[in-house]
Amino acid sequence: MNKTITYKLKEKTLLFMSFLLVAVLVISSCSTDETQTVATFTELVWQDEFDTDGSPDPANWGYEIGTGINGWGNNELQYYTDRTENATVQNGILIITAKEEQFGGASYTSARLLTRDKIEQAYGRFEARIKVPAGSGVWPAFWMLGADCDEVGWPQCGEIDIMEYRRQEPTSVSGSIHGPGYSGETNPQGQITKSYDLENDRFDASFHVFGIEWGPDYINYYVDDVLYNQITPADLKITPDDGSGELAEWVFNKPFYIILNLAIGGAFPGPPNAEEVFPQRMLVDYVRVYKQSNN
């Protein structure tokens, strides 16, 4: 938003500010032939502010344990544990720590926390304030899976990647969806994705808020309240490249659960450099979930 608009906003009433903000969001990051749906989800329904030191609150978080046989499908190098050495809360911050150590047949340990069977919701705003680590070969992520994943499998359950980062692109994060026909396994084009680039800054230098606003027919992606992408069912033309293919199935009209993890290696970042220094840490200030207010 430019300075002129900012000054005008300051001079108007709160009602006009809200109206103008919505108008700006609708047109931001769009091509001239696109429109974007912008909803305002303001009713907070779940949160973890990480106010209690020690292990993450078991009422909010469970763990994935192990290697997922083949590095969770991505040839990752870590063994996920539920130890406080890998996931702990200190001074209002969740700290997910990746360590270089031999454990369970792997050369690294880390943690993968999830809200499965604790908070699962269809639609709303899902956001977290996160500082990503700076190391090579680390793969921090804030993402979601369909709550029916154990029954229908991946990618049929659907996956919403709210934030993924790698040091090769220190000014950029990406937001993606995976589903049947656009998962990378069944379609050479892979997931539906777009990146967001900071100007004159690196994501590993400070905290940023990553979020989505998700409705029945769209998923809007935000970094620090900047709307940078919208994905809709119309984007799921998977083959051929000229866009004449049939639409794939939209599998995002059901509850999903949240995942926070710090992976090591894998297809996205590659392995750590030989001179990389561990431990590496992903810091999470809060996670919040909203729904649309009925007022």
C-alpha cells in the first residue's frame, strides 16, 4: 500500500478504513483478469500463545515419531521425537530444535507437532508468527492435512502448505496445495504453488506472520497481512500445459489439522552443507485459528 493511501486511511473513520482495506486486498497481487475473494475471519476459536514453559501443551499438540520409513516421503534425514530436546516452550516461544546426532538410525533429530484429534476445522483463518532458521538443508514448515488422511491416504486427503522455506532462497517463502492429480506424484507439474519475496530483508532475520484465509472455493495466502496469492478450483487444470485439460478434484471442503515441523534434507532444500553448524531452531511465537463471525 503506497504512502498516499496510507495517509488517506489515517484521515477516515474506522468504517471507511475497513472498506478501503478490503478493496485493496481484492486487487493486490492479481493480474488484470483475476478477482479475489477476501473474507474477514475475526472470531478466535483456538490459539496457543506458548505461555507455559516446558513441553508443548498436550491438549493442543501431539507428535509424529520416527522417520516415516522413507524420510516422510521426501527422503528427509531426521528422526522426529517427542523429547524436550527437540520441542520445548521457553519464555513464550515454542522452540523446535534440529540436532545433528545419531538417533534411531538417523543422523539428525527434530520434531513434528500436529493438532490431529485436537483442533480440526474446515475454513477460517489459520496463522502463526514464526522465525525460520538460517541453516542449509533445513526445511521449516507450517502446513495442514485433511483430517481424513488416515482413511483416504495422501494426496486424496489434501495438503495446504501455508509456509515452506529454504536457505537457497532467503528472501522467499512458498505457499502450495497438493491433491489428487496435483501432488507431484501423478502430475509432472506438481503442486499448485506460488512464492512471496521480501524486499531488502531475509526471512531468517526476524519473525513474520504466515497465514491463510480459507473458504469453500478459495485459499488466500498472506505474509504479514499482505495477500500474495489465491488458489481456487479453477486453478486445478493439471494437463496439458496449454490449460485445456480437465479440472482436478478440489479436496478442501472438509476439516484439516495443523502441522509444525523442522525437517532436515529432503527434495526441497537438499542436504545440509558439510560445514553447517547445528543445532538449528525454528521459533514459533503463536498459532491462532479464527472463523467468520456471525455478527
